[in-house]
Amino acid sequence: MGLRTGVLLVIVLLIAALAALNWGVLAAPTAMSIGFMEVSAPLGLIMLGLTVLLGVFFAAYVVYLQSTVLLETRRHTKEMQAQRDLADRAEASRFTELRNFLEAQENAHMARNAERHAALLARVEQLETMIKVRSEHTDNALAAHIGQLEDRFERRRETREPVGMPPAV
């Protein structure tokens, strides 16, 4: 029980105790004016009744305010949940966009790597072909030089050997 409820309960109990202890005075008829006429009625009971009526009115007002606040809180909670859901969906959308962007970047990177790899393979093949051509040219040139040297060697041999002698082995 809260402090305010306790204080209100004590005040109500004090009013009830005073009314019970002074019931005779509260119930005694008195001449009183109600504005346009005078009547004889128990003023204490009328004042006590008005106090009870005021208490009931304030209790109803408090219940009304509490229910209004409760409904407003419930509405705000629903709105906050809707905003959270919207933010979550936006966050998921951003993650999806980021994933798509990263996949596109990875695909582009892979395509560039494939192009570079193909270009490198073409260049290696071209170099292999050039090396083969050079090797063939070198082989041909070497064979030609060896052939020339053999011809010179044969010509020298022929010029040095006397005629009629068998060639030296």
C-alpha cells in the first residue's frame, strides 16, 4: 500500500470515527437556508453526505484518469512496438542491401581476377610461342654455323691431304 493510500485511509477512518462519536450532533435537525427557502434538516448529515458524494466523485475521477492514462500508455506501447518493428525491418533491409553490395563487389572482383588470369595465361602462351620460335631460330642458326664450320673443316682437310691418301679417321 502506498503512502498516499495510507494517508487517505487514515483520513477516512478519522471522519468515520468523528461521525460515529458525534452522531447525535450530526443527526440533530437545524434550520438552514438553501438559497430561496429555509428548511429544517440535519446539517451534519447533509455535510457528511456531501463529503461522501465528493469522495465518490473524486474516486470516479481518479479511476477515469487512471483508465485514460492506461489506454494512452497501451496506445503508446503499440506505437513504440510498430516503430521498433519498422526499425528492425529497416535494419534488416540495410543488412540485405549490404550483403547484395558485398556480393556485387565480390562478383566484380572475381570477374577482374578472371580477366587478369586469362590475360596472364594469354601472355604466358605468347611468351612460350616466342621462346619456341627463338629456340627454333637459335637451333637453325646453330645448325647453320655448325654446317659452315664443317664445310670449312672439310675444305681445310681437302687442301691439306695429298691426293691418293685415304682420309684420316
